[in-house]
Amino acid sequence: ASGKGVIYVLAREKKKKKAVIRVRESLRRRGYDVKLFEDHLKKGSVVVVAGDLSKPKLGMSPHTYGLLATHITTIFHCGSLVNHVWEYSMLRAANVLGTTEIMRLALDPRGAVPTLHYVSTISVINNGDENTIESPDILDNMGGYAQSKWVAEGRVRAAAAKGLLPATIHRPGLIGPDTWTGSANTNDWLIRFISGSILIGGYLVADTKANVCVTPVNHAAVMQLALSRSYDAALLKTERKSAALPCPTYHTPITKKTNTLSLLENIEASPELLGRRIRQWDPQEWKESLSELPPNNPLFPFKDGFKAGLGNVPSHDAKQTRVALKHALDSGANLEMPAGSGGVHNAVLLGSPSGYTSDEVNRTVRFIMAANKLTADRPLLMRTQSLSRENHLAAPALPDMVRSVSVAHNT
């Protein structure tokens, strides 16, 4: 539109009105600028589309599908069904077939072929650099979510190798809370651990020397966009010498590294707990707590994995990506962030990882408290199955596993 482009956002709903509400409420819960979103809606520079990744033609109406097929020039596919408990068969429709449907949209003959930027996960490899592609032999050792992303990665890579679709693959590790708003994915296992521990009033650290290594979501977004813009610019300048199209893989760099015990102690000391107390328990006390944990505690789906407490969240090899990122940022491919938006300086993205500051921890605690509807006048939730059945002590309902959105861009 007017040379400035239109961003189409796919949200999992059947009707557009509900899709807009879904995106608006998601932004509001996370503390982002809803007015800015509304302004872009009115201008037509952001268009929310109702659909579903797990459905043929992405669950869109024929008119909407044709509109996107005709106009989009870039696709950021960061939508997926994230569930670290379910098996591959339960995730295949959204994560594998959904990616296939995204590629079908990209290859629709009614429009020019857009670039696809696919967000995968570092979990598709056991170890290694950006060139590592694990063999099918190790799939049995992966969870269903990682398996689904491994298969989808392969399909994207194959399309590029056949010369059908220019693409990039981004493999983030654990995505951490936004450093500006404190917002996070409430279904992420780390946030579930913190939320569940706040609810029961205690935690356990498996190794006091362990670290939590993450990339805050606002850092990851800037890095992935900068790398994608750099790829798009290079693609226009590169003379094609073979049938295959380039499909680089990037490992989203870690920018936050915090000692696990220190992180939880900072949460313990946060004034945003509104007078609630949380402390480190001994292993026996923790074991008993997990055995009595009610199903509606956020920790419940992962309680077997946390028997020894919260341990190490490792970093990963991102040397090649850091070189590419520096080139992208030096070339001016970074975002132009509005004043007061929490924009990230290049030095933060390219430097050594730092710890979350006390202010950043407090923002995250504030977000978690609000997400779990914990207020100063609400009593400490009991952890036993029997007491949790009482209405006045009931823990908040377990959040639904949600699909995130995919974004298509028309320039």
C-alpha cells in the first residue's frame, strides 16, 4: 500500500472479527501498544486474517487466500502448535502440514514467489553449528515437537534446493521474557516452572552452578528480522548460477545468561510478588510438593521432568550467525524502533550475554502474577489435591496450548 507495504497476520479463528480480538488481546496481555496496533488497522497497513495452520489452504476463505497469493512478497512463518508433551502425530497437522500449506500459498501462480523465513527450534539438533542436520536415526530420541520441526525444516530446505522457493531457517533456543514489558509465553516450560513455584511458594535448584541461557523475545525478533532483510537484499543482488536457491540456517544467538539460583533468588526478592513468599525447598519437601501437585498448576504437565528441580538451560553454537548478524546490522538492516518502545541496541545483540537485571526480573514477575490472576488480596494457593478442590482456593485454569501467528508481508 503506497509503497510502504501491508502486513497480514494469520490468527487461529474462523471469523475475522474474532481474529482481530485474539491478536488485540494477546498484545494487551503482554503489555504492548494496542493503540499503535489499532492505528495500523485503521490505516490498512496491518490486516488480520482468520485461518488455521492445520487446515487446507490455511483455513482461509477463497477470497482471502487469493488476495494473499497475489500480493505477498515475504512470509515470516513463526506459527506453530507448541506442546512439549504431545507426540508427533498430534502436532503434525499444524507444524508439518501447516508449513506445507504456507509453501503452497507462496508458490501459488497468481503472484510472484515470496521469500519464506521459517522459524524452527534449536531442539532439532543434539549439538553442532548452523550446518548441522541430524539424521533420521536420532528422531526417536526427540520429543514430538522437535520431530515436527525437523520434518518441516526438511521440507523448506528441499523446496529451496529444487529452486522453487528462496528461504531461511531460524533456530532459536529458549525464548525468554521481553526485557521491556516482562511478557512471556505462559506455556513455555521455564515460565511454567516459575509460575508453578510462585503458586506453591517454593522451588528447587538442581545445580547451583547451572545457568539459564535464553534470548529475550524482543531480541530474537530484531535479530531474525535483520537477518531476513539482509538475505532479501543479497538475493536481489546475487546472480543465480544454479537451479538451487540459497537457504541459510541461523542459530538465534543467546543474549541473556543468568545463574539459575540467582535468577530464582531475584524472583524471591521481587516486590512484584505483592507480599507472597517463595523460598528454596530441600529435595524431600520439593518431592512431596510435586506428588501433591493439582492438575491445574502450571508445573503439572512437566512435574516428572522437574523432580530434581530447575537445572541448566544450555547455550548453543551461533558463531556463523553472529558474523552474519554483524554484517546485517552494519549494513543498516536493523529495525527502526519508536522512542520508548524498548528498542534494542546493536551492542546488546552482538555482545556477550548478560544477566537479567532486577528491573527486568520484576517486570517478568509482574507479568506472571497478572497472567495467573494473583493479586494482593488473593490467599496463597494450596498445593494439595484435596484443598485445591475448594472454590476459594482453586488455582487458575491451565492455559490452553496455543498456536502463535504467522505473518506475511506485502511490499
